[in-house]
Amino acid sequence: MIGLPRAHWRLTDSTNERAKALAEEGAPHGTLVTADEQTAGRGRQGRVWTSPPRSAVLMSLVVREPTEVLPLLAAVAICDALPVECAIKWPNDVWLDRRKLAGILVEGRPQQGWAVLGVGLNVSTVEFPKELRDSATSLRLAGIETEVETMLAALLVSFDRWLRAPTAAVLDAWRRRDAIRGERVRWASGEGIAAGIDDSGALLVEADDRRLILQAGEVHLLR
């Protein structure tokens, strides 16, 4: 059952680190780690994830036998659980009004048959660090009043559903929420027009009469 057993910390370094330790010790599929606050929370590309105490869902799930589309699945599940229409910026940032509402970090040991799915969802945050004020948002800033535990419960129900969904259904749901398809984007070595994702979740880009495939990395919208 997704969400049980659950380990909760008022303060920890990183829920992903705690969940990885539990996974190494044999924790079952669906084991949940949560925290009120993190001292070393992080997102993709090594970025720091910060939030005031009890203002965000900070959770990590142990997933046994993960599929290659787990990061895409996670973004779809989050969108499905939210009380507002959201979109997904490749590969797995959840956007509300083109601002980041939730981030996902998947880590693990595929050769050992497990992964840890980390999620940070801004619920009641009203003040962000200066460098994030133009790019981040929360449910409260969007006019939605809810509690962290309420959103956690909704997320667990949604994850339980989507972790059992066929890959084709995950890809279809992700594509319906694609925030950057048709937009000009830039990455480390070039720029082009985002053209959706392939069946592995890689980003397709049209650039100079060529179709490129970006397997990983970061893309930025050119506005």
C-alpha cells in the first residue's frame, strides 16, 4: 500500500536521503518518508530546495521495480491530485501559470530494483528567496487554501493509481499537459522548437531542419 509504513521527521537533511537508506535496508514498496522541514533538500541539477517549516509537502517514496517513465509518471500523478489545472515542463516540473509549483527528484539503484521518488510541492509558501520570486509559486499564492496533510493524502491516492497504470496511459496523460510543445527552447548546446516527447520520455526538438532527441538535461523557454 502506497504510504505505509511512514517515517516522519520534524527536521531532517533530505527525505530522499532517509528514503534511500530505508530502501537499502529492504523497506517495502510504498514506504513513505516525510518531513516538516529539510536542511539539505535538493532538486534536479543539484539545486537547493527550500521551504519554510510545514509549508510544503516534502515526501519521498520507495518504489520497487520502477519503470523508465517513473519521473514522467510522477509529474502526471501530481497534476492529477491538484485542485487546479497544471502543466508539465519537461522533464518533470509541475507548472501553474508558468511558475514552478512542484519539483521531482528520482534517485536509486536500478540494478537493485528500487528507486526513490522525491516530491516537493509548495502548499502555503508565500515568500520565496529573491532568485525564485519570478519563477516559483504555491497553492496559496494561487488562491487555493488547503493543508499540507490534505495534499499529501491526495498525492498518495494519485500515486497509487498511476504507479499501476500502463506506460501508454502515462505518456498520453503527460503529453496532454505538455507546457512547452511548440515553444522555442534553449539548452546547453543549442536551441529549437519543442516537439513533444518520444516513448522513452526524451524531448524531441526541431532545430535547423533536424529533429534532435534530448535524453536528459535542462531546457529553458525563450520568451
